[in-house]
Amino acid sequence: MKSVGRGQPTKILIVDDEPQIIRVLRTALSTQGYIVRIAANGIEGSDSARDLKPDLVITDVSTPEMNGVELCRELRAN
């Protein structure tokens, strides 16, 4: 498992509504030892980020219901 230096596995949240992009990122990252969680839109991404407390969020700019820029603003505010 990859870690961020604190002994815990690195957690990555992917927010995207494109199945092919999700599949490629999930495969590439999970085979490298990262914990990967997927959200299909910005609202799910926001909820998942509260639960998971990811080390990294990879988001599409144009996701349904809440775009990636809005999601980033919300995550930074929290």
C-alpha cells in the first residue's frame, strides 16, 4: 500500500461520470496500492470526501449536479 508518510494508505477520490475514465484511473491507481473511491457527480464527491477524508481528489470539471470547480471550492472551505 502507498502511504503519505504517516503509515496510513493513501486515499484517492475520483469524481467523474465517464465509465472509461473511471475504469482506467481506478485500475492504474489501485494496482499501485492506493485506496480508490469513485463518485459519479459533485454531490456524491462532496459526501464521499466527508466520509473518506481523501489525500487527493481527482475531479472532472464538468460533472453533473455540481461541477468540479464548485466541488473544489466546497472542499477547500471545509
